[in-house]
Amino acid sequence: MEKSDPSTPEPVIVRETPIELCQFLKFGGLAGTGGEAKQRIAEGEVLVNGVVETRKRKKLGPGDTVTLDGRTLLVQVS
């Protein structure tokens, strides 16, 4: 299996929006636990649409991108 291009966002399909940033990090596999997600957000390691985001309850909608550790995920609704 080929590794995806890090510059191309990986779509993550959620049932409904808005979804909170900390929940999305867990759901998308960028954080193993809610605690880890909240810590990484608080430390300024997470980008939303290319901008550092430190609000764990930031609401995300369709088309938003979230980047952490070189991976970018795209919020999509089923």
C-alpha cells in the first residue's frame, strides 16, 4: 500500500457537524485519547485551516482541514 502524499488532505467522514476539534483528533486517529488531543491542542501543535488553534472545543465543519505531525485531515460529512 502506498503512503499518501502529506500535502494532500485525507478525508475523514463524520456523521454530523459541527464536531469539536478534540473529538475530531481522536476520531481521525491523530490522537489516541481525549487527554492527548487536549494536551496537543493546548501546546499549539494543531493547525486548523493552516492556523495554530489552541481551543479544544473549536467547532469544525465540512471542508475544514486539521494538521498534526505532518498529517492533514479533511472534514467531510456522510
